[in-house]
Amino acid sequence: MRVVKAIRQRRSIRNFKSDKIDEKLIEDILNCGRLAPSAKNRQPWHFVAILRKDLVEKIGQIMLDTHKKEDDEYVEKVLKSKNSVVATAEVVKQAPVLILIFQINDDNWSTGDNLSIGGSVENMILRSCELGLGTLWIRDTVYACEEITKAIGWKDKDYVLNCALAIGKPNEKPVQRPRKNLSDITTWIK
Ligand SMILES: Cc1cc2nc3c(=O)[nH]c(=O)nc-3n(C[C@H](O)[C@H](O)[C@H](O)COP(=O)(O)O)c2cc1C
């Protein structure tokens, strides 16, 4: 598949088939994340690939259990959006694979490291798409960082949970979600 095909065909998938995913495919996807560019080549990521269904489900449950009304209010008032954490947690619970992406805990580099992590996640998403797998990039783990970190037994304080990536065979074919027009988001200087 050409890269542009994966870019055009990719959708966020929120309904996965229960089929197990071959570990070799996940290794291939992780390798594509590893090859992403990073600011100062810091490669500020650590991937925790969870293939154990009971643990993936537990993480979804933790997201539900730690969900607070104040978070909904914050998202609604400040971010002017609806909090999706409950819906995301339900997706996590049925995902065959969950990759937790940890970021080096260094305030001096947080912008560059955060951007670099975005690049590595996008690489993994596009490779998954090319392999016929669906993905959901997840920020909603943000409200339960400590609890999730504890649940997987992660002890290295030099890394903090940045986001997660759910992977599985897609059980839906969403249409493309709306995008802004190129002319509305681009300023040409010629
Ligand atoms: C950094 C990032 C975090 C996201 N976090 C979530 C999330 O926690 N839950 C969720 O349902 N979708 C999440 N999404 C998916 C977006 O909602 C989705 O990309 C957007 O609505 C466009 O739809 P599409 O991916 O199908 O094109 C996230 C996407 C990005 C890029």
C-alpha cells in the first residue's frame, strides 16, 4: 500500500473484532513507531504492548472507575467539548491489544518529546492500517495515568504515561470524519 492510501483510508476504529492479533504484527507496528523522527533524536518513548486481554479490560475499567464529574465539567466549560472518557473506556475494554506510550519525564523537553511521540504513534497507526488493522489513538487515559501505571506494575519514574493506542481487527467501516478545507487552514506565501 502506498503511504498516501493509508493516510486516506485510515479511520479511528471504536469497534473491534475479538480476534487475537499475531504478536509478530505488533512487533512490526512497534518497529515503525521506533523508526519515527524525534527532536534531537531523543527517542523519548517507551512502548508497553499489552496483549493480555484481562489486563486490557482492567485498564478500561480503571478509566471508568477513576472517571470524575469535575473532569466532564472541565472539558465542557474550558475545552468546549463533550468528555469522551466513558466511551473511550468501553472501546479499550474490547480492544485485543493496547499499547501504552510512555514519555521521558523531562520538563525541559516536554514540547519536543510530545511532538516526537505524536510522530511515532502516527507511524504505528499508518502501518496498522496497511496491515488491515484498525486503531484508536487515545488521550483519555490522561485522567487515570497514575492508576494505569500502577496496574501494569510500571515503576520507572523517569517515564510518564502520555497516551495509548488500541489495535485490533476493525468491526466497522466509518465514513471519513469531516475535515476543514485546505484553503481555510493554509496561508500561502509566494
Ligand atoms: C492525540 C489524539 C488523541 C485522541 N484521543 C481520543 C480518545 O481518547 N478517545 C477517542 O474516542 N478518540 C480519540 N482520538 C480520535 C479522534 O477523535 C479522531 O482522530 C477524530 O475525531 C477524527 O476522526 P478520524 O480519526 O476517524 O479521522 C484522538 C486522536 C488524537 C490525534
